[in-house]
Amino acid sequence: MSIQTDIDDDLPTLPPRILSKTRPFYWSVRRELWENRSIYVAPAATAAIVLAGLLIGAINLPHHHLVVSMDDSSPGKAAGIPFEAAGAIILIASFVVGFFYCLGALQGERRDRTILFWKSLPVSDLTTVVAKAAIPLVVLPVVTFAVIVVTHLIILAASFVILPMVGFPANAMLTQFPLLTTWVDLIYLLICLSLWHAPIWGWLMLVSGWARRATFLWAVGPPIALTVFERLAFGTHYVDAILRDRFKGALTAAFGSTMDAKGHLHIDADHLDPLKFISSPGLWIGLIVAAGLFAAAVRQRRYRTPI
């Protein structure tokens, strides 16, 4: 016994290891990426389909149509069509991915009963919910930007091969379409969309933590029912206007816009207006609502059990 005590006394005493406060959050985000590969697979698959469609369309399009589309009267506009179309489709696909991710973010761990295991770890409910919220708010926009940039580069590389075949300079798209400016505008747009859609992600995550099943119906049913009730009972459409603004109002708030004589609003995508966006009441009201919804989701997870 004394020999063992002497040996123990000779061993160096190691200081207790202090874990970083951000480490649980980091690994929680990694966990979401491991368990939900659609976050990056779906946008990439959408980009692949778009590229295949553009390639087949360029091959099958008659020669004279390509000549007309690349006419000198509007070269920049014609050159930007494939880039803008690909970006818009990938943006829509990313929104769909975020929508269904949030619907299953908190229900999935209750359905497969893994919530008991995750609650046994030294990771708070706040950290877990914030990590899940970071996926549609931060991670998905970053993935979307990367996928769109790669898609644009592939389109640009393909143009060096296709354009000379129809009698145009190989660098026609590169010189006529401001690709770097487009990427800067895209970063701005993604930031604006992420902030503007925050209440949507908060609502979906709250439903995900509360509903036992049929989360999609519980998510879309109450807003639709409230819209119909208001229209039938009062003949107004305020709820419908609020919902429409929350889905597409970021474009109006983030970019310059003009209204024609008929009252139709036209968005100028070339005129960034960050001051208008930051000073928009809809942005700050939405962020306050989103904070309340995410806080409610944290409280729900604290008391939720497996389904």
C-alpha cells in the first residue's frame, strides 16, 4: 500500500481541462449536418439538374436562336439569363430545404427517441435550439452561395466551348455579364433573406417541437385558416398581406423599387438599398417575433418527451 502511495505521489498532477463554451454549439451544428445531409445535397442536386437542362437546351437550341439571343442590342441581359435563372432556382430549392428541415428539427429526435440520449449530454436546450436555428439562418445561406458560385463558374466554363461553335467570342459572357458584382449582390440578398425569413423558421421550429405528428398541416393550417376567417368575417385581408410580405417582402425592402401609373411595384435588382432594409419596421418586428418563437421552442424542448 505504501509503495502504491509513493508512486501516486510521484505522478504529475494535470490541471483540469477547461472546455470552450462554444464547443458544444460547434458540435451541435456538426451533428445537424451529419444527420441532415439534404442541407447541402439538395442544393447541389438542384444545381446539377439546372446545369444539365441548360446544357441540353444550348445543344438543342437552333443556331439562329442563339444568334438572336446574343444580339448586340442587349448583350448583357442575354448573357445574364442562364446565371440568373440558375441562381433563382437554387434559391427556391434552398428555401424548401430550410422549410422541411425546421419542420423536423425538434420532432425528429422525439420520434426516434434519441432526445433521451441528447438530453443526457452536457448540452443545454438553448444550445441545441440555437444550433438548429443556425442551419437555416447561417449554414444554408452559406451553402447556397457556394453552390450558386460553383454553378456560375461551370456555366462560364461551358460558354467558352459553346459560344465559339455558334460564331461568338469565347469570352463573350465573361465580358458582358458582371459576375463579381452579381456575387456581391447575392451575398447581400442572402443576408437579407435570412433575416427577413427568421420568423418563418421560428414558427416552423416551434411547431416541430409541439406537434406529435402532421407537422406540415399544423404549420400551414392555422395561417391559412386565419386568413380565410378574416376574409369571411370582416372582408379584409390583413393577415394575407402580412404573410405575403413575410415571404417576399425582403426584395422590396432590400432593393430600390418604383411604382408605375397602374400601382404595380417594380423592383430594381441593380440598386441595393441597405439603409432602407435596416430601417424597415418589418425587419425589426420580424426579428422580435422570431426571438420569441425560438425562446418558446427552447422551453418546449425542455419539457418534451419521446413520441
